[in-house]
Amino acid sequence: MRLSAGAAVAGAAVKATLLEPASVAAQMTPGGRKIRFAIVGTGIRGCDLLRAARLVPTGVCVGAADLYSTRLQAGKEAYGADFATTGDYRTLLDRKDVDAIFIATSDHHHRRVTLDAVAAGKDVYCEKPMSHSVTDGQAMVEAVEANKRIFQAGSQRVSSILYAKAREIYQSGRLGEVYEIDAKWNRNSPGGAWVYPIPPDASPETVDWKAFLVDAPDRPFEAKRFFRWRCFEDYGSGLGGDLFVHLLSGIQVITGINAPAQRAMSSGGLYFYKDGREFPDVLHTLYEYPNLQLHVHCNQNNNDGGEGIVFLGRKGTMVMTGTSVTFTPQDVTPVFESYGWGGMTAAQRQKGQEEWRAAHPVAAPALSEVESYTLPAGYNDTADHIANFFRAVVTREHVVEDEVFGHNAAIGCHLANQSYFHHSIATWDAAAKTVKIS
């Protein structure tokens, strides 16, 4: 996939802009109210959320739950303050001083914790992917709406100032018709392939293994499954749930397409990580939308290009990386297509060229700018995403990445995985709200 803007049209200037983050004042909630939240899951992503939440003055963490006792201390250290901790998240739902619940668990716990939280009158910030299955996602949508709660899925890039700029460019029409989007996210490290460290004190005494399994198949304690759950179908969603969902969410918010693809066809394999995992370490999926082809691919064995999305329009190309977005206009100056006249007589070619010139008077080409926008150093899109959620908790206005948006992005992950594991095309049946394999 091309991650550089490529050659600009002749004579084009390049305009480089450093984006400005929103001010702290812009993050404030109406009336200066502080949102009291508790977090379920203080592992890798849970601690990331707590570190980001420290940057948002409109909230305060008042409690945390985790099934591995040592991680509760890690959560306190990440947040830089003390709060009540428990091994059973349900005790947090009984507290009157908790406005919202953050969910940073393995995927297969998202449905259960969300349903319990909204039934207890709590608003929910749930890490991506929103669901572990289409059925789980639909149940979450229905529960959130029935209980009239605010829900935000945790693909934080939808709140990024970088994606806001990309959306502005896309919606301006300067790209022209976009019929193809290429997106990828490559990594080449054990951590990027979920080979997370296993703490030396991990054991049935420090991990509530039964509570972790919940309704997953019963099996003896295995630390690798608890700490590297992304590798296994019973608890995670593989590359689809970890990386595809970020790309799909970003594309949804930029294009305004808030619907699953009609069809998906995946190809890939488990080539290097022969460690008992079930998901592939290379995955390509071709998604079919009305009037749009979307190619998403991830490779855990090479980090060339890293993260990126390319929008290929008839009038321009927009290239996104993790820190920048660049718009390059296509050179659409009319040109006599001499190749097509190669099989004609000299007289025919001359006549055709004369007619073309008469229809296309010579004019100086308009100079177009290449526009490049870059994130400032230290920018944290997760903090902006959390701030947006806190504001919605007060105003009761829907967030961009609400339960429907999050469900649609997660369906894209499920389509990719179903197609891969069944070696078939996966089709989204909107009427039946299910994935069909053909």
C-alpha cells in the first residue's frame, strides 16, 4: 500500500500545517461537573486508559476491578492516585458515586459487563472491538437503548484532531468520487503480536480463572490464555478485533459510512507464531460496500509502513499515517489520448487530434496545493475520546462512536474472521442481523 503522497501535479506547492489540539477549556463539561468513573480491567489497555484519564480534568476514577489481584496496584500506579479496588466488578455497579463504567477486559466479557452496567444505570465506555460476536453486539445495542444510557466504543482515533482534518478534506469533495480505500497496520515485534509478558506470580491463587472463563469452554488454568487472550477465539478477536477495528472505525468516521460491508473475503495464515494461538499473523480482507472496495490487511511479521489508510479519489489522493494526513491532487488536465489512435491511419489521427484540440482550448493548468497536516508531539487522542465521553454523560448527547457505530465496526471484524476460518465469502444479512457464509 502506498503510504507516501507521491509526485504532485506539476508546479504544485506544498503546504505543511501542524494541527492544534483542543484546549482544556473545550473539554470541560457543562456546569463544571466531574464524572466519577470506575474501570473494569486494569491490564495493558486499562492502564493506558487510566494514564489518559489523568489528562482529562472532567473525570475522577473512584474504583477498579480486575481478576488478577496484582494488576489492581498497577491501575493505581497508572492513574497516580488511590481508589477502591475489587475482584468482582459487580460491587462497583452497586455504588451510588459511580456515574460511568470503563470496560477494558478481554472481548468475551464486553457483553456481560455492559449489560450489567446499563441495567444498574451506569453509562459505559467499552474498549474496542465492541463485541466478541454479532449476537453479543446486538444484545449490547438493545440493552443500551432500552436503558437510555450513553455508550462509547473505544476506538479513540474517531476523536482525533487528525481524523477530524481527514473528514473535513473528504467531505469537501476535493477527492472526487472514491471507489477504493486501502488500509493496513503492520507490526514486527513480540508485543505487537500479543506475546505479552506473563507475571511470575500468576497462578490460580492470584487469578480468578473461573470468573475469567465465564461462559467460555471450561479448561484448567493456563496463564498464557489469560494474559495473551487476543490469540484465542474463546476470548479475543485476533487481528480483526485488535487492528482492523481501528481502521474500520476511522474509515467510518471519515466517510460517514455507518454500516457494515455487504460482503467480505479474507485470506491469510499463521506463518511465524507457532505458539498455540488460533488467529493468523497475516490477514487480508477485501470488503465490498455499495460503490466502494475496501482492502484491509495486517502483518505481524513486518512493520513496513506501520499504520496507514489511503483514499484513492478521481480528483485526489489522501494518505493517512499514525501522525499525519496528506492530500495530493490528481493531475486531471485533459490530455489527447494518442495511444488509442495508434491503430488508425495518419489522416484519422490528424483529424481526431484537430477535433480534440478544438474541444479543449489550450489553457494554463491551475496550480494545486499538496496539503500535509501533522499531529503535535505528545498529542493523546485517547484523552480527547475520554473527554468527549464525559461531556456526553452530562449533556446526554450521543457520541460519534455510539453503540450502533461500534457495533457496525465490530461486524466488519466478525466478517473478516468468519471468512478466514470458513475459507469462504462472508455476507452481512441486514434483515436477519447475521453473518452468512457462502
